[in-house]
Amino acid sequence: MVTKNQIKLIKSLHQKKYRKEHQLFIAEGVKVIGELVQSSLILEHIYCTETLNFNVSPDKVTLVSKDDLKKMSALNTTSNCLAVFHCMQEKEVDYSDLVVALDDIRDPGNLGTIIRLCDWFGIKHIICTNETVDVYNPKVVQATMGSIARVNLVYGDLPSLIQVESDIAVYGTFMDGENIYEKTVSNKGIIVMGNEANGISSTIESLVTERIAIPRYGNLQQTESLNVAMAASIVLSEFRRHNFK
């Protein structure tokens, strides 16, 4: 049985300040929870409306009513299970491979998708502005589909994080950049993706050493821009394709 205080705590984790205070976050759905319990993340507890096998200790699982799970859920359509995990400690960024830098990404779905893309393309580290949406936002967690456990996100002063090693190429995506399909790109460097509405800020743009672009095709060429997560998928794929071994 779940108590009112437990429900209150879990509902509070919908908000960033309480996630930070308690160092806990929620994940929902069998697939996402199943991925996370097999990772290095520390499980606090699982709440289910039916018996499910996550291969965890029985004292870590509580059966609850659908109404109680709905009260705890952050989703519009409630799943049949919700789990609480401990937040991960940020790790030191390894700049010996590709690193993705996010300049004020605000949409949770975009951040979650970019994390999943980085996991797919073997990129272990993402550096972000403090204004970038919280990685433990429930919508971000859902969009990562478990990849949140395998990619290290570091928040902070992005210019300082970018300038930590002066010999690293900094790639920025711009409409007037060099065609990425014709450019030789490195298997080491920082790839900057900009804000959904404003692109890369002028402060970060001044640090970019390599301007790249995804060319538009078709006769009209009236599409203003690509969604940042869509652009990230193309850019990361091209970097990995070019340096495929």
C-alpha cells in the first residue's frame, strides 16, 4: 500500500526544485523502467497496478491502485508502473571523442531524443547551458527510452566547458555553414546544437571554429529550419559515417 506522504513526495518530483532537493526522479512504463533497473542507476522503489517482473527485490515493489498511480504520474496517459530512481552524479567530460554541446535546448522531447541519439551513435558526454531543460524532467526521461543511464550530461557555463581544451575543433550548425556532406569532419571535437527558436547564441558562435550546414533540397526551399533533434540525427550520423572504421 502506498501512503499519502509517498504520493505527495512522488508528485513533487514533477518539479525540478524537488528533484534537486531529494536527488530523486521518476520514470514510467515497463520498457523505460526495465532498461533503467538493468543499468547502474540506483532504484528507490517501483509502484505497479499489476504484478510485473523487473528482477528486483520484492521489497522494492508495491502494488497500488490505478487511481493512486494516476495521482503520481506525470503522463497524460498513465502507464501501469512508475519507478523512483536516484539521480546520477555528473562525471568528468572526456574530450577525446565527440562531445555534444547544447545551447539552451528548452523542449523536453528534443533533449530526450538528442540523448537517445547520442547513445545510438556512441557519444558518451553532453555539455549544456544551465538554461537547458533538466535531464530528469519526466518528459525528458520518457523520450530517452532508457538512454539517460548511458549518457553523461554536465550543466554549467557552456563557454567554459567548450574552452576547456583549446586544440579541439568546435563545430556549429548554421544556415550559411559549409555543406556537411562535402566537408571533412573529425572524430574528435565538440558539436554545438542551438536553441529551438534562436539557434546558437552569439556568445557560443564566437567560439565556433567550423561552421557546418545541412543543405536544403527541392525547388522551393522555403522550409525555414529543421527541428534541433532532427538536425542532430543528421549531423551525428554524418560524423560517424565519415569516420567509420
